[in-house]
Amino acid sequence: MSKTVVITGGSGAVGRALVKLYVAEGFQTAFTYNQNEDSANQLIKETNALAIKANLTNQNDVDNVIRKVIEKFQQIDILINNAGKVQIMPLALIEEEDWDDIIAANLKSMFLMTKGVVRNMIQRKQGIIINIGSIAGHRMLEVPVHYATAKAGVSGFTLSLATELSRYNIRVNEVIPGLLTQGVGKNVPEKELSHYTEHTSLGRPGEPEEVADLVFYLTSEKSKYINAQSIHINGGI
């Protein structure tokens, strides 16, 4: 029986790469999206994956996602928490609602999806969870403070969750991409891009497909002894 993977934020750059890879490898694949309908519709045409529109900061939407996946595939073997949001502004301009919005989009969504999916995994005493972080939460970079804070929180969430769920044979790891050629990285000013590549040992930003390849490895049998790790993929910075 094919394994089932749920990928949040499937219409973004890394999300698209993940969906395409898992479908190509024969997985029963479902993904969520929120605002980027054009990208989601194109991905549906290319992959025939199950697509579910949802605001993952809303409990009812999350419940609906999990219900639809279970109805179609009966189980969830892998959860990839990839959904997130960035807002570019200095601290002085960040309002309380901005802070709450970014924390919710990057952390609350991860909490709600994980809590919902884990019930199915615990019943079956197996599962894999991958949380997508960001270099913004781990390096001294000029990035928005609320986004950096949220992404740093992903590491704490991963470590604590891995400790709690290991007794149920559920592995939890984090993948921390650096600057990529697509997604948020596509809009980085040339000056900042040059600074990044100059300080990266490989001298270039990464590709979404390279992140997807690492995630895929961490959800394979070849990585069954890897747990509670935050793994950077940033070209060496």
C-alpha cells in the first residue's frame, strides 16, 4: 500500500517541489494552499494530487483538511509542515496585529496541523513529521524580527515534539533552508543577494528542488535513525 504524505503550503516554491517529488515517487499526496490559487490549480493539473484550500490558523479548516485526507487515503504517514508567511518591515513599523499574524501563520498553523495529524499516527504507532524552518531564525541577518522569531520557534517545537512522540515510533526533524532562487528569495534586493552569495561557501543560493530532496531523504527508510535534528541546507554560511 502506498504511503500518504500531507504537505502544507503546497503552492509555494518549496511546496511545489515537494508535491512533484512525492507524486513522482508514487506517494498518495495531498497538499494545502490558501491564497495562491493559480499556482495550486497548475499543480493539480501537473500532478493530480489532492488539493485542499485552507487557512491553517483556523481550527475548523485544519479539521476539514485532515478529514478529507483520511476519507480519501485512510491514513497519514508523513506530515510536512511547510506553510508560512513573511512580512518585510522594520521593528518600528510592526504593529501588534502584524506580530500576531506572522506568529500564527508560521507557528500556530504548524501546531494545529501537527496536533490533528498526530492522533492518526499515534493510533498506528508510526509516522514522520518534517518542519520547514528558515535561516532567518538562526543567523545574524537583516530579516524582519517577527518572522525571525517565528522561525526560531520552529526549532523548539521540533525538539520538544520529537522527544514526546518518539515513544510512539514517530520521528520529527526540521529542515532549515537558506536563501533560495524562488519564493521569498526571488524578491531579495540585489545588494543583499550579493552579500549572501559572497559569504556562502558554494557561492550561490539554493534551489527548491534541493530542499525537497533533503526532505524526501529524511522521510525515507534510509534516515530511520535520524530524529530531533535541525538540519541546515544553505550552501555553507
